Amino acid sequence: MIERGTSTAPVNPPAGTPAKPVTPRTTPKRSGGFLASSNGRKSVMAVTGAVLVLFLVGHMVGNLKAFIGADSFNEYASFLRTMGAPILTYRVALTIVEVVLGVCIVLHMWSAVSLARRAGKARPVKYAAKRKSQANGYAVHTMRYGGVIILLFVIYHLLDLTFGTVNPAGWDGTPYERLVASFAPERWWVTLFYVVAVIMVGLHLRHGLWSAFQTLGLASGRSYRPLKAAAAAISAVLVLGFLTVPVAVMIGVIK
């Protein structure tokens, strides 16, 4: 007769058989910390993107002072170089802002590239049927080339209006004089390059804002269309705000 529970009871090994070592179960450790995770890199992209958007808004408002006149625009440019005075010396605060923006750009690009590579490794085989979505839109297809154009534009923009190296008015010209000289009618190619770069920024911004809304879980139900329209509207306002000044200089409204 078999007693209850005997069938599942442990069986002692025969005498003389060496006991097998018991290996303790361990939980695999995660390496890299928060920044190595997808959520961490998405957070980096969101924070750096927000800083860059705030910069764009402030920069656009400052540029629009050119419509008020040369004195107003030059005062705005002087304020940027004397921020924090008398505690900080000339251009120290502006240099700090430029360094922060540079770090944000590098981190933003790093998080975007690393997330794209991780997504590619997670799905090495393409879908048999192409699905139409925001991710397959025009903005996404131009992100790679648009990023290169934006980077080249930022470098040229600094050499032109900040340092005056490639500007006809040179370093000795006032900020307003360099602005007018840069987008003069005979330099139409500079204005064209500016227009293309700003449009690329707008496409990048629209996609970034919409992706942020989706990541936060806000773009669902009734909020889907309003938030999608908000992302497009914010991008359009910034694009138009940045383009009005060079176009106004080229057609003679600002001179």
C-alpha cells in the first residue's frame, strides 16, 4: 500500500553517491542604469527637446524686434551679451547658454539615434505589408537629411551673424547691419538656405511634439485630433516667425 504523498516525496540517493552541488538562483542584474533603458533615453530626448523649443521661442521673439527698428534689435543683441551684469562679466551668461544648448543638441541626437538603432534590432525583419502611420510620414523620412541640413545651417548661421566671418558687414558691423547684409537681395541663396533649414526644423518639431504627446499617453480619444493640430500649429507659428525677418529683408521691408 502506497502512503499518501509518497509519490512526490524526495528520494534519497544510494549510499556512496556524491551529492550534487546546489546552485543558488540569482536575479540577472541590469547594467547601464536608467539612461541605458528606452524610457531613460526617451526622457533625455523629451527634456532636451523642451529646452530647445524654449530657445527657439525666445530666439524668434528677439528676431522679430528687427521690425521695430535698428535700435531695438541692437539693444536686444546687447542684452544677450550683458545678461547677468554686473555679477557676470561680458558674454559669460551667453556662453553658458550656448554650452547648455550644445549639450542638449548632442544628447538629443544621441538619444534619437540610439532609440532608432534599438528599435531596428528589436524588429530586424520588415513587415510584409507597409502600414501607413505618422511614423511613415514625410517628416520622419526627412529627419535624417533634415538633421544634416539643420546642423550645417547652425554652423553657417554662427559664422554669418554671430562671428561675422562670412558676413559682408563683418565683425565690425552692428547686429542689425549684419542681419540686413546677410539677407540682402543679391544674397538670395542665403535666404533660400535659411528657408529650407527652418522648414526642416518645423517638420522635426511637429513630429517631436506629436511623438511626445503619444509617449505621454495624451493623444487618445477626443484629444487625438486637437493635440495633433496643436503640434502642427506650434510648428507653423515658429516657422513663420523665423521666416518673416529674412523675407522682409530680401524684399526691402527691413532695410
